[in-house]
Amino acid sequence: MAILVTGATGVVGSQVIAHLQNEGAHVHALTRSPEKAKFEGNVTPVKGETADIAAMRAAMRGIDTLFLLVPNAADELTQALQAMNIAREAGVKGIVYLSVFKGAEYAEVPHFTSKHTVERMIEEMDLPVTVLRPAYFMQNDVRQQEALLGYGIYGMPIGNKGISMVDVRDIGDAAARELLRRERSAVPLPRVTFDLVGPDALTSDSIRAIWADALQRPIRYVGDDLDTLEAQLKPFTPDWLLYDIRLMMQRYQQDGAVATAREIDSFSRLLGRAPRSYRDFAQATATAWASK
């Protein structure tokens, strides 16, 4: 039997696979182009995507445990519910589902509410699922390279309420731990939920200061203007996703997304260590940029 990982070639999925490989797990990696996939070790590329029901049914055969990451798509909710039902019909004994931090509270943000709706299905049907709720990814800020290095600007309008950003390496670690726990159990395990959060309440001021220190140069904050953000992203972002991002940033500015001490402690116990800090991420990223 094997573990099926969806989103296998993405930022999170690749981290999940890397951690599973370290434990010698037999992994099936779902990808649209298995002929192009470059996996090492005991990883079998499987053709498919969560939007393709026939492919998902085929991919689920012989699978004990599923890592379900549904891409940010206009029909994300439909894809997620379909995949969850197919897994249930296939007799998958354990699932790790990637949801989102503050999904219930950010009700007006489409991809937050989609993930929270899937959580409602999991609870209503009492499915054997670990729900992981990651906060905003630190690695999203790798896209700030041009703004930071070229213009001395941190360009995401996150505001000053605070966000407990999480490192994707910690997400991959947590997901792998829960997948292996469920895979190695002789029986389906009860559902459980973890908030995946960083140790700090990061604001535009604190992030600006961290990057200034990491890059050894003055860094300015772009400001809270969401119209400017929308205009900058519009040339390469579909309208539905652009509006989703705007709504998310609006809530970050209004209310923040700060983890409690209890949530941080719970995540630390899952990892067996403290979650990585944004300062460590920024220093490592700055070093990597300088070496190119």
C-alpha cells in the first residue's frame, strides 16, 4: 500500500514528499505530466489532477493514506469535495487535508470559505482526517526579490495587525508526520486539527526591519493601498483570484491573523521543536539571493 500526494510538484507537495522519503515511505505523486516529473527514491509518478474524477478514482486504487492539497482554482470547493468522496469510496483509511488558518473567521474570502466548507464535511461525516490549517506562507515573499533588491521595497500590503506566517518546510514536516502516523496505524484514527503557524506576529514594520537587517540596506513598506496591489497583479492573475487576494489582504489589514500561545505550542509539539521564524527564513533567502 502507498501514500498518495496531490499537488506533488508544488511548493508544499514537494516538501511533503521530501519528508516522506526520509522515512522510506512508498509514495504515489499525482502530477499532470508524470513523464516530466523528476522524483528520486521510492516515489511513483501518477498521472492526474484533482479536477479529473476518472484520474482520481484510478489514482486512489491501492492507496492507504492521502495528502489532499487542492489547487487555488475557481472550482476549488467542488474539486475538494469530489476528492474527499472518492477517497471515502475507495476505502482510504487516513487523510491529511490542507485547509487554511482562520478559515471560519474570514467568511468573505472565497478560498478560506471553500476550505472551511470541506472541514464541515469532514466533521459531519466523521472522516479519519487530520486537518492542517497553515497561515500565510513565508515563502510567498520569495516573490519579493525584485522589489526588495531592485527598489528597496517590501511590496505586500499586509498591514500592522500581525500575521503568524509559517514556513512551508514546517508544513511539509507536519503533513508527513501525520501521514505516517495514519499510514502505520492498523485502524483508521480519529480526526484531529492543527493550526500551522509561525512563532511571531509579523507586521509591515517588523518585516521591513527584518529585511533591512538581512539585506543590509534600507527597506521601505509599499503601504496599504489595495488598488495598487490589484493593478500590479492584474496582468498575470485571473480576475477571480485577484479579487480573492484583495479580500484576504483587506482582512489582514483590518484584523490580522495572529496565533495564540496555545496554537503555537500545539504546532511545536507536533513538530517536536519550535516552528521556524521569519527572521531565519529571510536570512537564508538573502544568502541564497547573494550567491546567485
